[in-house]
Amino acid sequence: MDRLEAMAIVLLTVEKGSLTAAAKALNMPLPTVSRKVTELEEYLGTKLLHRSTRKLTLTDAGQAYVESVKRVMEDIEEIERAAAGEYNTPRGELVLTAPVLFGHMYILPIVTDFLAAYPEINVRLVLSDRNLHIYDDHVDMAVRIGILPDSNMIATRVGAMDTLVCASPDLLAAHGKPKRPSDLEKLPCVVFAGPSTATWWFRDPATKRDFSVNIIPRLSVTTAEAAVQAALRHTGLTRVYRYHCDAALRAGELVHVLPKFDVESIPVSLVHGERGLLPLKMRVFLDFAVDRLRSAMSELGGA
């Protein structure tokens, strides 16, 4: 019995939720996967998994075993990376993820310059407005916009981002400029799934307390880009991150309204899951990207 293989199969089975899913991921016959797990259980003299037609669960012994095996596998991976020279020579594939528009505007230019500087590193840049999981999605480093939950992730802050309400000058001329957030309840608004929802948050400049205003949207869209385009076409006011509308604000095509009621800026961070000595590909990217991102965030007025 190959114990290391059997341990990896148990971990994958727990991750995938079933022997069938693990077999599919491994491109291995289901009976073979089942046999290897059984052989490991017989070797250990204990049951690791409760199997049924509906679900698979860990026994108490299995729970403790899986937690220990995870640490063993991480140590093995660390040893293999060191043996491959990953800690001494910047090379290999670096997997990065960022929100779609932010990635296009800020991360892609940095990545292209980085690739020119480090010819032995390849980058896979995954642009998604869904936060990919560092471990489950095998991501080395991620851009996160917002307050980070307590976790074992390591974050390097690169700046801060405003959330603001904006509108076209023509729309404000037609409907009047709101003087307080409650005025928005009577004005046409565009919302999208992001910082802009049917409930918009503001901060009272006197009490420094946040409060909400319920918005009845004239238009609901699924991306910030669409919301900004609708605002440019005078459809309504919208609430977006500053980087979504910065170019239009600078050109005078959109106007920042209710600025004294803006909520606090939220952090922008580069996040990774590695602790201790980072693989060199990650260390050199951090060194390369952090100052550049901080400069870009500063130009937005949010650093």
C-alpha cells in the first residue's frame, strides 16, 4: 500500500464530499479509490469515514487524522518546493486573482511589467467579481477590496477605496441635486450587486454614525460598468467604488453628490495564505506590486 497516496485520497475525498467525486477528480476507478481508503483504515486499525448512499462524514478518529495529514501534506509540499529551487530562484506559475475591472485597470499592467522583469515566472491572472478561495481554488495571491474577516490569511494593505454616489450633470439639472441622502428616495437611481444595493449606506457627518436609505431603483444591473454607463446616459444616480467612475468624474461627465455623507473608505489589500518563508515567486511579486498599487490608489485619493 502506498500510504502517501492513500492519505492524499482521503483528503481529496473529504474535500470533494464523496468517493465518487474524488475518483472523478483523480481519473481513477471508484472501486480502486474505495479499496485504497479501506486498506488505509485497515492499516490504521480504525474507521476514518462513515459512508452512506446520501453522504460521507468523518469519524472522530478520521477528523483528527485528516487535520494531521493536512499538516503533513503541507510540509511535504514545502520540502518539494525547496528542493525544486522555488525558494532560491524566482520561477514557476504564480496564480493571482482580482475583481474584473480593478484587475484590468491596475493588476494587468503590473503583471505585464512583472513578466518582462522575471522571464522564468508565468502568471495565471483570474479576474472575477466572486472572491476566489485562496486554498480551495489554488490561488497564490488575491486582491481584496473591503474589510477582511478574521482568518489565517496574510494581508498587505496597498490603499483604500471610497464608495460614492454620482450622477450626470444633465440628470441633476433635470431633477435637482440631492441635499441629503433621504432625497434619493424620490430620485431615479441605478443599483447593481456590489457596493450598490437597494439599501445604500451613508455616514452622518455630525454623529459619525452610519445610517441607511432604501432605494427604489429605476434600473438594476449586474455590473458596476453597466451602472456607470447608465448614469452617463442620465438614467439615474448610482453608487459605486471610486475606481469604477474615476475617469468619468475627472472628465466632468459625472458629478460626485452628497460627498459629506460618504461612508469611510475601505481597505484594498493583497492577500495570501502562506506563512513563514514565502516562495520566491510570491516574494518578488509582492516587492514588485505593492509600491505600484499604493501609487495607483494614492492617485485615486484613497490611500
